[in-house]
Amino acid sequence: IAGITQAPTSQILAAGRRMTLRCTQDMRHNAMYWYRQDLGLGLRLIHYSNTAGTTGKGEVPDGYSVSRANTDDFPLTLASAVPSQTSVYFCASSVGVHTEAFFGQGTRLTVV
Amino acid sequence: AQSVTQPDIHITVSEGASLELRCNYSYGATPYLFWYVQSPGQGLQLLLKYFSGDTLVQGIKGFEAEFKRSQSSFNLRKPSVHWSDAAEYFCAVGVSTGGFKTIFGAGTRLFVKA
């Protein structure tokens, strides 16, 4: 079934550890996004990529990095996790600019 | 800066009653507007979108939204709510400043009472 796959589904991580959240799409969408969802704050954009080989910073990029080596994959890395990064992370993709986004099922990350 | 405001954190309506969820945006150019719905433990699903043309747009599950440029609003409506509509609803705007990205509001949680 075509769509977006995120891994892991959930993770408990010790503070200071490095973690990569994986995101793969098989729809050949050009644009991909990472959001974090926190109660009362909705979804906030962390990083985005409008096409393979390019990335951009969103609203809350500090502490996170991304890469877009190819069209399908868009991993999100926390270099040194902190408790404030406890959240639900959603990866999304869209065909191109100005089109709706398709979302993965989310990764629930707890940093302790 | 671009932003989306959903004034109501939560709303409770009776099953069969009408619904209106408010959304206001701040963006200097022509907006691309979306409404998404999120059921508990799930990702987001697109309900409807506005790019241009008719300012009243129809979406899935009987929802509609009206774009009002003068009020910078894009309110979501449904004439008769069903219990299965209980979920969280997000308004979003697509912006093209420094690359295209979608900015979301904080969401409105809808409760439906029997």
C-alpha cells in the first residue's frame, strides 16, 4: 500500500543520546516535512525539503537535523536528545508546492 | 510572519446539530488553505482545500469551508454532526516564503454528545 512509513512507532530515549527517526515514502513526492505535535500547540514544522538534495528550516529547527539524499527518504536526527524533545513526530510528503500533505502514523518519542 | 489561529481549543456539540470551527490566518500573499482531521492515535487526513476559484469548497464526510479574504478566515462547517466526527481538527496555510511549507494552527478538539 502506497504511503509514508515512519519508524520506530515509539521510543524511550535517554537524554544525551543520539536518535534518528526514519521516514520513507513511495509516492515519489517531491516535498517532505517533519512536524512535532505537542498538546495545545498543534503541529509545528521542524524541517522541510522541497526536493531531493535541498532542505530548509521550519519553525522549531534547533536540536534537529535532516538530510534528503534521495526522493524517498527523509530522516530526522536528534544529535543529543533533551527532555523537551519529548513529543509525537509526524513525517509528511506532498507532490509539490501548494498541494495537500500526506502524513505518516507518527513516532512517539519520550526523552528521559 | 505567517500564522494560523484557531480560537477554540475545544467545542462540544450535540449529535445532529450544526458545527462551525473557526480559523483565521495571517499571510500577505494569496493563501493556500487546508483543513485536516486527526482521530486519536492517528495521522492527519485532508478534509478539504482551497487554492482559488469558488470560495465555498466541499470536502469529504459532508464538510465544507468558506474562504473570506476580507476577514482572513477559512471556517469549517457541517450541517449535522455525527458521533464519528469527534476528533481534532487542524486548519493550515501553505506559504511560499523561503521555500514552500505548510503552517498549522493549534487545533480544535471536537466532542460530540448524544
